[in-house]
Amino acid sequence: MTRTNRRNLLKLGLAAAAVPALPGLLRAAPKPRGFAPAASGWRSFELRSQVRLAAQGATQVWLPVPAVETEYQRSLDHSFTGNASEAAFVTDPASGARMLHARFDPSTAEPTVELVSRIQTRNRVVDWNRTSDVQEDPAVLEAALKGSSLKPLDGVVLERAREITQGAASDREKIAAIYAWIVTNCHRNLDTPGCGPGDIQATLTSAGLGGKCADLNGLFVGLARASGVPARDIYGLRVAPSAFGYKQFGANSPDVTGAQHCRAEVWLAGHGWVAMDPADVLKVMRAETDRWIKDPADPLVAPVNAALFGNWEGNWLAYNSASDVTLPGADGALPFLMYPQGLNAQGRLNELDAKAFSYAMTAQEV
């Protein structure tokens, strides 16, 4: 190599060293280092859900609105813009799900609407060593013991619940048995579209104990209810990376269009509503590495398995805990509302095909 070439190479090296690493581009993702969410302060996020459609006659759009106000989430503001002829925030009176409903005239060349939600979240942590006289509305607990269209509480669901919880002396023991049974016997099916249909009877039979979060956490909720323990699904969206390096637990870019995830919670006397997420344990086992991990005691899985029985990380927001949701202006009901919904002269739009729909969702911490 000549002296001139060496000088040029040195200049290139120094120039490259002076360029800052771009987040998410040159910096390698952190490796998992355990998983132990702890009590934390509030984090603020802005979520933008934008729909831009081709004209197809009279059109309607329904966008889920984060409407869960709890000790782990609170809303700051919700607003919308667009060219809808009518648009308003509405609440399904039966399920309690909140949504933005927009109508567009047939003459609208490019129906467009954007929903902007500003919310705060924080880690959710249970202290099993402390109890309190926490109370809940009896009507809320009663609703969390009922079946739904895709959560029948009789037949195979009831039979399996009785088998799993046999010998359990308390609600907490029942829930521990159900959680452990799902982690040990079920699996994440990578071929299941979206978050899964949430048909728990099918999950126990024709689906061979496989599915995604709506199926697996939905099964957890159904088995809990069939065992007499109030439980409910919580439908939401990941909005930030996991602080613990697990790529499957976070939204790893500002684009969160496909980052929907539902969780679960159960009511336990002395603790109130307690976080649960066996589906994410199974997600780590199946998808965190190229190897399908079958043992919950695996070092990568064990801390997740322990922590998600009672805790979750605040990089996720909740839309609602509703089932059998009625969309105003549409026939029939949805088993759950977690994705944008649309209807035009050609029929219902496919919420699982964001590009064809078409919609996009972005999130940023503010």
C-alpha cells in the first residue's frame, strides 16, 4: 500500500469514527438480561393512527381509543383531524369500548382521518407479601365471570378448568395452576394471523393448544372464569422497546402498525386486579431466538415466566377490556376491538392487512 493510500484510508477511518451511531440503525439491540419490572414513574407516549383510503362509495371507519384509566395508565388527550362528513368519539354501551367513529360521503375522493392519543403508562407490579382491603364494584366482578361468544364456560372449557385446578384451595392457587398449565402445554403458532381469533374452545380442540395472544391469554381468562375467578382480557398495543432487551416484548421502531397485544388480569382478594401474561412467556419460548425453547426453566424464559405472573412492563398501552363489541352503524359484533375497522361499498375492510386497508400507526415517547 502506498503512503498516499494509507493516508486516505486513515482519513476515511477517522471520518467514520466521527459519525454518531443512529439509534436502531448502527447500534445493536441489547441482549436479554433478565426480566424484572419494578415500580416506576409515569412515561408519556403519543400514538398516531392514520387512515387514508381509496374512494369506494360511502365509507365508515372505527379506530379504538385507549380508554383504560387505572393505576398503570391514564389519558392526557385524544384528538382527531380529517375530511370525514361526521366524526365523533363514541362508547359501546354494552361493552364499554371507546372508539372514534368517522363517516365519509361517497363523493369524498380520498377518505382520511387521523387519531392522536396522548397517554401515560408505568410498570405494573404486585407485592405478594402485602394485602389490603381493596374493593371492586360487584357488577364489574360479575361481568368478569361471564362467558362471551368466543369464551363459552361450559363443555370442554369447564372440563379442562376442573382438571387443571383440582386440589387448589384458593383463587390464587387456581390461577397459578392455570398459568402453569398454559405455559407448559400450549404454544405460540407463528402461522396464526394477527393476534388470533380468540376462540378458546377451538384453541383447546381443533387448534391443538396453539395460537397467539388473543387465543392463549383468552384461554387463560376463560379457564379462570370457569373456575370461579373473575378475569378479563385487556386489548392493547406495544409502544416502546423493552428495557430488558427482549425483542419480542417491545415495539422496536416508531412504526407500531402490527404491534397489537392483549394481556389479562384476574381479581384476587387482598390484591385487587393482578396482571397476567402467559402468552408472552410462550412468545419468548417460540420466537425470541431461532431455537424453539420447550422448557419454561430455560435461563432465557425462567425470569419471564416468574415475572409475568403478577407484573408487566409499561411499554404497552391498553385500549379496553371489552368483548362482543358493537360498532355503531355496522351490523353484528366484534369479539374484541384492538385493530382499526372499516366498511365501504365493497364490504368490510381487512383489519389484519394494514397496507390494503390502508392504515398506519406510529408511537413516540414524549
